[in-house]
Amino acid sequence: MTLAQKIKKKFRYGMWGLMIQGNLARIGLKFAPYILFEENRELYETSGPDSERRGCPVPRVEDPAPGFLERSDMAELASHRDYEYSNEQLLERMDSGNRCFGIRKDGKIIAWVWCNHHTCLHPPLRFPIQDHEAYFYDAFTIEEFRGKALSPYIRYQLYMFSEEFGRNTAYSVAEYYNTPAVRAQQRMGAIPLQLYFYMELFGRIRWNRLLKDYQKKQGPPVGALARSHASLT
């Protein structure tokens, strides 16, 4: 892909902010506003028009097969050129207690998302996960299957599988300028909890601050809000 094509792609998907962030990061100036979300199956099902309950999203892919992936699957994930992690890094994730949930099509893994049942792993903001909670991160769909509504489908399926483990609430993070990711959260009925601003200068000075508490008007912070507040002190 040429530089012109990359720039066109960023603007096409409303990701110009990420493009600017990437260019500044190359000279040692990293800034990343991000939003902490809460999500679950109930929020999705009741977020439709006129509060009508919605069922499982239907992807434009025939016979998708959801389920947790195994260590032997990590090499296939790492083989995709636009996925930035190596097989060794993914195996290390699994060894650290993370799990990967994927969708297969004719035996091929076409989309996946990672989850952790112990800690919110977003580098600037870490807090412990409770027994009924989970942290979702690093969702990815291979290029040929993008635009086929796999994102909401895999999310819903992960809600269902997580509930089998007693996990009925999930937290996730989306970068503020990653327009597709934020829109995907909105379509799932996810609740924005907090807006943060992270800045790193030349790999030495690091600064992470809460900019906005979306739920402040509803009373003192509870759950993940209280724990994320504590992580800043």
C-alpha cells in the first residue's frame, strides 16, 4: 500500500486524528485521548429504537463459528501482515492468563478479540477486574471480511460466552480519534464512563489525566469508575 493510499484510507474511515498521532509519535511526542466504556448484552439488547429488545446481530458471512481460540491458533493470527503482534507475543499473552475469542469461516479465523478476567490492561489505566467482570481489548477483523458486520456479532457472542463464566459486565477502551471503534461501541449500546488524556514525551515523561467523567451527574463513582479513579492517585 502506497503512502497516498494509506492517507486516503485514514480519511475515508475518519481516522485522521490517529494519522496525526502516529506522525508525532515518530519524533517522540505521543498523545492519546481515550474513552473507557462499559458494555454488556443487556445494554445492547435494550439500545434499539423505542427500546425494543434486539437479538444477536447477523453478520454478512455465512455459517460463522464462534469460540475461544487455542495456543495453536496464534501462529495464524500473527501471520496477517497488518496485525502487529508476533506469535511469541500472542503466546505470552495466553500464558499471562488472557484469552482470545474468535470467529471461524470454513476453518479460517476471520475475526477475534482478546479478554482478561483479572485486570484492565490498557497501559495508561490499569485497575483490577471483579469476579463478574471482564476486560475486552484488541479486536481485529482480517481485511477481506471487514464491512460485513462481524464486529457487533463477535462482541455479542463474547457476551454470551462470558456469561457462562459469570462475567456479565465488560470494560473496554477506544481511542478518541479512532472513529470506527467509537462508533462500534455506540452501536453496541456501550456506556462511556470516562475520557482520559495520555501524553508521553520522548519515552521519559508520562502524563495521564481524567478529562471528563461522563457519569459524574449520576452520583459518586462506583465499580470500574472508583477503581480507575484510584489508579490515578
